[in-house]
Amino acid sequence: MPVQAPPTASPSQESLLELFPPGTALADDGALVIGGCRVTDLAERFGTPALIVDEAALRSQARRYADGLAARWANSRVAFASKAFPCTAVYRLLAEEGLSIDVAGGGELALALAGGVAPARIVVHGNAKTDAELRMAVDAGAGLIVIDNFDDIDRLERIVADEQPVLVRVTPGIRPDTHAAVSTGQEGSKFGLTLSQAREAIARLRGSSRLRLDGVHVHIGSQILDTEPFARAVEAVAALGAFAVYDLGGGLGARYTYDDRPPSVEEYLDTLVDAARRVLPEEAHVIIEPGRSMVAESGVTLYRVASVKRGEPTFVAVDGGMADNLEVALYGQRFEATVATRVGGGDPCHLVGRHCESGDTLSAEAPLRDPRPGDLIAVPVTGAYTYSLSNNYNGALRPPVVFCQGGDARAVVRRETYGDLLRRDLP
Ligand SMILES: *Cc1c(COP(=O)(O)O)cnc(C)c1O
């Protein structure tokens, strides 16, 4: 029988770092260093919980996507699905990298414009757009509005004065292997039109003088860990005919745990573009809309341990939880965690938050090494859908977002104050 490695060496420190942004290192005393910044310094300066973003890692993922798609299909662009991380600094950074931006509704549109995104590069989504939101998108000069239903057509016909380019969103009847809450391409989905409804919408739009039908859109879900459904989605939209634009959506999964093996960006692009070469017109403009896989891996949340309750299991409770990370409660997303100053395996602990729900868990079996009150805990891969789903449950103050690069750290979103909690209440 092989000799068992002691628990502190399993998984190794090197493999533990695999989930952190590239370039994350360990200081001589064992503390994590993210974007050149020691976690202890970050916690002291910005407090906890705090969402730390490795700026270089985020830029490099944007380039990987944009360059990777352009190398395979030159007439293309990447639109960041901004609901995954909608703060102005992220909009600004990704716009600087030349990306287009997806928004769902007026709020994200306002944020994108405030982040300096060129209106022509904005794609507007939503299955329940209001007249006010449609008017706002048209007035702003949004590059594309995605038609989700026949009411969108009726309303835009009334609102648009000159000409508005649009896409038609199709639900192709594909159910990828992901959590039901984030599956959107199956039959019976509330999003988009069935293939036969889409054909009807296309016919109507072709007769419209103000709505210019540029093409079709498909998005089958999120945290998809297999490339094959993406190819089937391309085939489904191709069956609707030849168009100038095909928006193939997002949905590639991120690597959250050591066991996850999502396809790489390159494997995903290979599958998508292979399918496009087979079935789409070669002069077509191809758009993809990654959200989660663009931002997840550049984010790390830092918490401080409030209490350790030893037993079966040992509960390690921190100063955040489901108010800053709702992914666990919403979709059962699994996260890893480590003591940020003593990286490396320890006995499995139940890492929980401070909120009044038993489902307020961050990591069910985190191998924390000798956790004590006051320790810093790092939860990697929290760049996607944490900030956007954060909330004030139990009067929680939403955490700051801190960009780190080359040893410099700057807050791009400040922590909320108790004053913020009171700001909307009227006497
Ligand atoms: C959410 C969404 C995306 C992005 O999905 P991810 O899983 O975050 O990549 C892309 N397109 C549309 C229309 C979406 O609603």
C-alpha cells in the first residue's frame, strides 16, 4: 500500500494555487500574494469581506477570448455578458480591451454607458424589457437589440424613429448538463422564441421598415462543462437561414473546484467555430457572449474567521456568506477555500457564513489548516455572479471590489456603510 501523504501536504500548495489567478504566489511566511499584493495588507487596508480582482488576469482572459475567436473566425467579436460582474471598472477595463458588452435591461445599460462603453458596441437583452428600457436603448444608440418575444417587435415598431438593428433570440430545444436554474435553451424556457415562432418573427421583421433584422441569437445556459451542446446550438440557428450576424451566446463553465475539468476557452472556441464552418455562411459576423468564464477566475473573496466550532463537522464561520456569494444557495455551486496565511490542506471543515439560514454555506468540505478566529480565508473563483447577486440580507454591507496589479491595490467599489442601508428609507 502506498504511504499516505500527511494531510497538510494534500493537496499540495502548488495545486492549491491552481484555482487562484495566474501569478498568485506564496510569501515566505506562507501568505497568499494576489496581483503582487499580500492578502494580509489587503485585509488591513480594505477590510473583509472584500472581492479582490487580479486586473492582469482579467485583461489576459479578455485577450485570450478576443484573440482566440479572431484567429479562428476573423469576422467576429466578443461581447462580455455583463450581468456576471456589472461594475463600472469592469465595463471600462473590458471596453479598453476592445470587447463589446451585453446588457440585460436599463440598469446594466446605464452602468455600461457610465463605464465608457461605446453605444454601438452594446447588445441589449431581456425577456421582459419595458417601454422605458427599449426607449433608453434606442435613444442611446445601442448597436443591437435582441428580440425575445413578439411584444418586443410591437413596441420597437412604435419607439424606433429611424432604423434599429435587431437579432431574434431562438430557444433551440437543447438542455445542456447544468443546474436547471441556469439552463435557458431547453423547450419550455422563458427565454426567446421556439424555432417556429422565430420563423414567424423573422418574416415579420423582414417586412419592417424601421427594425433591421441583422440575424439570430442563441444562448443555452451557464456553467456548461461539455462543448457538444454549443455545436448543436450553432446547428439550430443555422437551420433558420442565412443572416449577416449570428450571436452564439455564452455559457462556458469555469473551474471552481480541483475536480472540475471545464473545457478550455480554446477547446470551446474550436468546437464552436468548427460547427460554424460547417453550417454558417462564411461571410457571417459571429458574436459570442461569455460572462462567467470571462471573470470568474480573476476574482478571490477574502473573509475573516469569526468563530470556530470544533466537532463533527467543524464549523468555521466567517464575516460574509450568502449576502456576498449567493451562488451556493442558488445553484449549489461548489467552491474551494483555504486559510489565506497558511495555504495547504488540513482537516475538512464546514465553511459557513454569518447569515440566518442553514443553506448559508461557502464550502462544504474545505481543507482548512488549523483555522482560528481572526484568520483570513480566501475563496477563489468568485469573480462571476457574486458582486451582481450580492445583497443586504441581515443588514450585510456589500463588500468593496479591489483591483490589484503589480503590487498596487485600489478600490473600484467602496464597501457599503450603515448610511447606505438607510439611504432609501423615507421618514
Ligand atoms: C447570462 C447570459 C450570457 C452569459 O452566460 P455565462 O454563463 O455567464 O457565460 C450570455 N448571453 C446571454 C443572453 C445571457 O443571458
